[in-house]
Amino acid sequence: MKDCRPMVLSKFNDVESTTVDLLRRTDQLRPLVRRLLVEEATHELNPPEELLTQALSNHCQKEQLNNEEALKSWLAERFINKDELLLQLSLPLKLSKLALDSFAAKSEAQFLQRKEALDEATYSLLRVKDSGLAHELYLQLEAGETSFEALATQYSEGPEQRSGGKIGPASLMRAHPQLRKRLQTATPGVVLEPVLIEKWWVVSRLEERLEASFDDPMRQRMATELLQQWMNAETNEVVKAVLSSNNGEGLT
């Protein structure tokens, strides 16, 4: 990965301190620096023409720009030209390639480190405050007398009531630690006995485990995560340098 800081910092050499302070106070300095870093880091990359054409087509469809005149009017309202729009649309394509070029070799290690959070599960859940009711509902489910969806819809006192108790597919890392621990070792399809979690008696059932695999889309995702981490760190350093210069200490 090339060092983009000098080129980005040079763009602030002639910027008035009052302008820098205005950007800082309105929380626009960091996004601006990040955008300049992205443009500099991807400057030499050229996405395939067909992908850029498709990106422009998708943009026009999203904005309901049905002809060239509508596009020209849209551009005029935003004080940009078509080439500048194409640059904006090309950045996600360029960043995807930059991520793989720079971090593909580290993407599997990132995947292994994050695998627990990347694995997903679908499970059913209902919660009530009454212990006796929770155990009665559990017994009904265990005996197959009714469905989880019906009981959750009728009795559950949490937001899962609206989905018939069904949650996911989602990472178990989002679940309460006690619930996560039970579901991680649960057998799919087996109703788990009620457990007290904070103020709720919770009945749950693991429906399906969806283990993440290191395929090409995952390689891209992990490489992109690493690129974002790099970009965040670089942005922070450039912002510090710009503010330091604005305070009279000079660019570093």
C-alpha cells in the first residue's frame, strides 16, 4: 500500500485556518480527508468499462433519470459534471480491487480471527416474566402440542412477538451472552428449558446453524475490512497533522 499522506496533506497547504476550523466544527474534516485518501489510493486503478457503465445505469435508475437531459439537469443541480459523477461511481469498484490487491494475503487470517462473529444461526425465542407460564409453554412445545410461532405470537413479551419468535439468520454474538452460550451447544430442533436471563424467563430453540466459509466473497469481505481499518488509521493521522498545522506547528 503506497503512502498517501503526503499528497493529501499537500492539498491543505493553502487552506485557510478558518476553513479548516469550520470543517472540524461541522464534522466535515474527517470525511473530506477520508475521501481524498480514497481518491489518492485508487488513482491508478481503472475498473472495467462495463462495470462502470452498469454503475452509471444503476445510478440513473435509482435517481429516476430516464434520459440524458434528466441526467444533465441532475448534475447541474449538484454543480458537478459527468466525469466527476463517474469518478464517484468508480470508487467502490476501485476500492474492491484495492482491497484484494493489498490485503488478500491477510484475509484468511482475518476470517479465522472473526469466524465466531461471522457464523450465523436461526433460532426461535419467546420470553415472559412469569416462571410458571414459561414452563407451561415449554412443556407444550416439547410435547409438540403447538408451534413456537403460535406461542410466541400470543405470549412473548419481547419484540420477537412480531416475527412469531423467529430470529435470524444472524450472528449469535448479537444475542445475550447467556442465550448465546446455550445456543452454541444446542441441538437443532430441540426446545431448551426455560432459563432466567435478567428479568425474563426465556424459552428457545436452535433451528439452524449457518457456518461461515472462506470462499471468494468472504475473501473480498475480509480484505475490505482490513482496507477499512487501514483507511481509518490513515484518516486519523492525516486529520491530526492538518489540525496540528492549523495550530501553527507545521505538517508532519
